Amino acid sequence: MSAKVLLVEDSPLIYSALKLLLESGGFDVTVATTAKEAKELGLELRPDVMLLDITLPDDDGLSVLRTLDAEGFKPGATFALTGHSDSETRSRCLEAGCDDVLLKPVPVKQLLRIVSEAVA
Amino acid sequence: MSEVETSNPPSRLEPATDRISALESQLAESQRLIMELKERDALKTQFLSNISHDLRTPLTAIITHAEILRDGILGDVTMKQRESISTIITGGRQLLDMIAEILMHARDSSEPLTLVESEFSIHEVVEQVTSLNESLVAKKGLSLERYLSPSLPAVRGDRDKVIHVLTNLLGNAFEFTPGGGRVWVDAGMSPEDPEHVVLIEVGDTGRGIAPDHHELIFREFAQVDSSASRAHHGTGLGLTIARRFVELHGGRIWVESELGQGSRFFFTLPVKRQGE
């Protein structure tokens, strides 16, 4: 069975590109476009990997991790997606429980490799 | 040219209270104008911040789709197709860098930047920045040399901002040095204050900068060649931001150069220790 990836990203332009990429890599991809939707889908699907845009329209993306954690679920790996490379953003994401922070646009081969290694 | 009269000279007979009242009213009006300008400036910054985010999003999608095509994830591509797609990606990434510069400048104008300090090694920073540029150096046929004093102490400062300065100076050196040329980074203690100040040099054998332009290049939006047909493009903010970052650390940045003689950019960073 394909590994499950929950892609949390509000921009259709970006999630369509990443979904196409990850599906081409053989992953089973579900998209959530708000923090609320991500929390619901996270608990329902129990993904192996979560790719999490930290700026979402309804809440801070990192709140998704906190909610899932409070409900007793932690994805196999969570990678934050952000447009900001500063070390403050990075520390905030790592402290919230992300395994790594990826700067958008993430080079596609790098993203496939990271997700593949996370589910290996 | 006639002078514009802004107010009538005070009459000796005019009661002092009237004059004070007029001044108070002028002061109130000035304060109102200052507030209005500040509000407009904040709006402009917010606009630039929003537009930068909105520009980044489609660009990110364009670059990601182009990389999917270039890397053959959806099927084979010919060598020529790959070259063409690679140009889309390079152009897209250049645009992203320019958007980041404009946003940083806009933010700094309205809400001055601060340092996020930590202790770090200049050796590691130089290694990180130079290794990221190795493929570009090889592609242009340049030689990149590093001269790092083994006795450099750890520096306390904002690592991201120092990386930004070094990346900018090296990026300019690579851009303005023709193939076969040399670019170098030299870091050691400053001869002027060998106990407290680190001096970093980024030099090149490129086309050089006329002395008349040594100050101009650090001014915002300034470019030595401002014609529309100029060969080198950019926001004209790179060195302005570099200077701002160096000065935030209490350092200094300058250039020594002559046309046709290459350029040597220098910046200093005070060595601060924990608690200083």
C-alpha cells in the first residue's frame, strides 16, 4: 500500500504542483487547505508524512501539530513548508515538533527524497 | 527665483498670546501631518508585504512545475527542452531573490530590523556560502580562493544576516568577474584592532568600480549603469541591505577599487562575547 501524505497548503497553485509531484513518486496524497481541515483529516487518515504550510488562512499551521498531539497522534514525520529562511521561523517549527523546515520552493528531487526517506 | 513666504514676521505690537496660539496651531498641524505620513508609510509597507507574498505564490508554483518537467518526472525531455526549462527556473529564482530584497527593505524602513544573536564561527559561514556557489564558480570558469586565519575567534552576532552580506558580496563578485578570473574571501583579525574586530574581504579581478561610484553603490536603488539596456539587473538594494546589516552589528563596509583593476569589498564585525 502506498504511504499516505497529508499535504497542508492553502494555495491551489502550489498544492496542485506538489500533489502531482508526490503522486508521480507513488504516494497517496490528500490535500487540506485550512488548519481546521488538516486537524480533521490528520486524525481521520493518520498520515505517514505531513507537509505543513505554516501560514494558513484560519490559524497558525503549527496549531495542527499541537492539536494532533493533544489527541494522541503524531505523523511519522512532519515537514514545515515556509517562504521564510530566518532562524527564528526555523526554531519555532522545530520546537513545535517538525522534523525539518523546508524553504519554498523546495527543489522537487529533494522533496521526493525527503518524503521517501521518511517512510522507508 | 523668489522665496516662498511661509508666515508673516511677528509684529512688535502683536500680543504674545496670539503668537503662541498660532505656533501651537502650527505644531498641531505638523503633528497631524507626521501621523498621516506614518500611517501612509505603514500602509505602503503592508502593501509591499502582501504583494510580495502574492508574487511568491505563483512563482513557487511555476518553479515547481518547471522542475517536475526538467527532471523528467512526467516523462523524458530532450537536452534542448531541459536547457529551456532550466532557464525558466533560474529566472524564477532570481525573481524570488529580488522580491525578498524589496520586502526586507520595506520592512526595515517602517520597523527597524533587529539582530537575532548567537555565537558562530566565521569559518563555517564562509564554508557554507562558498560551497553553495561551487557549481556557479565551475560553470563560469572562475577560481574561488579562501584565506581564513586559523586564530579567528567565534563571533557573536546575527548569523543569517552575516550570511546574507557574504552571499551578496560573493554574488556580485561572480557576476562582474569574467570567466577565467579570480574571486577570493579573506578573513582575519583587523590590523587596526586585532583584539576586537574581525575583517572580512571579498575580492575579485572583475571590471572594477570607478572611485566616483564607491559611495553611490551603497545607496538604495542606485546602480552604476542605470540605462534600460544595462547588462546587469537587480533591485539596486543588495549593497544597501548589506551595509544596513553590517552597521547593525556596529561594523563598517566599504570598497577599494579602480576601473579595470578588480574590486575589494571589506567589512568589519566587532567580536562580542556572551553578555557584552
